[in-house]
Amino acid sequence: MPDTALPTMRFNLSELAGSLGDFGTIIPLILAVALVSDVNARYILLFFGIWFILTGLYYRLPIPLEPMKAVAVIVIAGSIGSGEIAAAGLILGVIFLVLGYGRFFSVIEKWVPQSVVRGIQLGLALLLFRSSLGFVVKDPLFFFIGIAIIAGFFLLARYRSIPDLSTIVVIGVGLVAGIALYGVPPLSLIPAPQFIIPLPTDFSSAFSTLVLPQVVLTITNAILATTLLTKDLFAHEVPPKKFSTSIGLMNLFSVPFGGFPMCHGAGGLAGQYRYGARTGGANVYAGLIFLILALFFSSPQVLSIIAVGVLGALLVFVGIEMCRHSFKTDSLLVTGIIGILALISSMTVAFILGMILAYLLPAIKKKFKTGVS
């Protein structure tokens, strides 16, 4: 059960604003996956809504949910069907459920230096900045409108004690602009989800193509980096095995019914916190929004009516929040190199080389000091 020291759930405007703080990451990924694959965006939104509410009630902190990024990027880049996606979700669900009940994370926390986890945070921040550039190119007007709104609310909150409601205003502006251009999406009730049974070949293909790249990213960013960030932001640290267990459960119970593999994420936590989320109430708000979109809007591209420039503006300030915490490291060199490698290569490569560097540097320094003396 949740720790009784955790904050009381709140449902005010700040929590509502914070609930939208990770939409700049979630929305583009869901839309892109739905456009290039045979998955139904409404079921992805449905299970996001359910699990957002459940995680908010359980953790009582604004612990985010995001599509698993490595899986999403590979699906977007290639022709991956719903069978392989379901197989990947089931495999990942089993892996992280098992890891959550073992002593794996006690061992990995002991042997993975803080500078490496901070480097993963920095890499994610740099990736968010790069993603925002795509939104600038597509929609520069609303990008800069979004930047101006967020900066204005930041100054008002800092110097006039006015709540930072910038995400509500930014998403609202983007939504109004989209409706003006494309009209109101049609309404209809969602049909019952169909159970997806992956073929044996789907499991072997999913393991090599989708699961292996995702495991390292989930362990480092969705679990270890998120745990570290809860300690930075709140007076409570959520154990990594707890995050692993919830990731396992939500994939096992969602993906076979049309959901998409999902996890927690340090970037999402930074985004929700940056825009006002302090309790699980933000998750409940986000869950209700996703449920409404899933249950009543017939177009799977309903979220695409939001002017994309405002999503890019949200990503910029989430990236800044991530950068700020990534510099709380015991080795700026290791953290910086991992961040750059994550940007130009991959999180997996950055993690492996970062681990080697983190253990080599002290040995080199020690040898150098011994040689000098």
C-alpha cells in the first residue's frame, strides 16, 4: 500500500495544469504509432486513462505514464503489426514483474553510479530539445506563442504568486486553433476491445526487434532515473522495484486488449512537476481526459487537431527541468558524455559506454596520483 507520509490528493487548478505537462511527449507518439500501424488509437488512449488514474491513486504522486519510446520509435520506423506489439508488451510485462519481485534493483542501484543515471536524464533532456525542433519547423507561429505564454506565467508565478496555469492556456490555444481549422471531431461510443493473440513467430520477432532495445531504456530512465527524480522533487523516494512491478502489471493487463507498451518516465515526471503537479490528483485529471477522448471521439486522430507548435513549446520547458536535475551529479564529465552519446547514438550505447567510463575514470585518477607521488 502507499506510504502514509505521501501527500493528500489534491484536485485544484495547479494539479490540472500539471496533468497536461507530459502531453507534448505522449500525444505525438500515440498519433504517430496509430498512423503507421494497425493498432487503434482509441484503445491506447483508453488504457492510458485507466492506468493514469490507478497510478495516481496508488502512488499519490504525479508519477507519469508514457508509451515505451524505443518500441514506439521502431514501430514508427518500420512495418510492425499489432501481433508483434502485443507480444512485446507481454514479454516486457513478464520481465519487469519478475524484476520487481527480486533483488535485481538492489544490486543495480549498488553498481550503477549516480553520474550514469544523471547522464541518462541529460540525454533525455537533449532528445526533448531535438524533438521540439521538429515542432518549430512545422508550426513556428504557435511554437513561439506557446513559449511566450509559458514564460509569462513563469514570471507571474515567481513575482506575483499567481499559479502557473500555462499548460491549460497553451493546450487551450492549440485546441481552439485546431478546431477553427479542422472543426470539432465527430462523437461515437468506443466498441468493446478485441483480445489479441500473438503468433509464436510474433514473440521471437518482438524479442529481438522491440524488447531488447527497450529493456535498457526502461531500467535506466523509466525506473532508476524516475526514482532519483522523486527523491529530488519530493520528500519521498519510490523504490525502483515498485516502479518495475507497476510497469509489469499495466503491460500484462493492457497490451493484449489493444493497449500499447507503456512505462513511467523521468521526463514525464519533470514535465508534470514543472507545470504544477504535486500529488496523484494530476494523474486522475490526465486519466479522465484520456478516457473521455477514448470513449467518445470516433476519430483516432482526434488529438492531431491541436496546433503542434504548442506541444513543442511544452517540450522545451520540460527539457530545461530535466537539465536542471541532471547537473546534480558527482561527475559532470561522465554525465555530459552520456548525454551527448544518447543524443547522437542511442540510450543503450550511452549507458554501456557511460558505465565503462564511470568505472575507468577513478582507476585512471588513482593510477595518475600514484605515479605522481
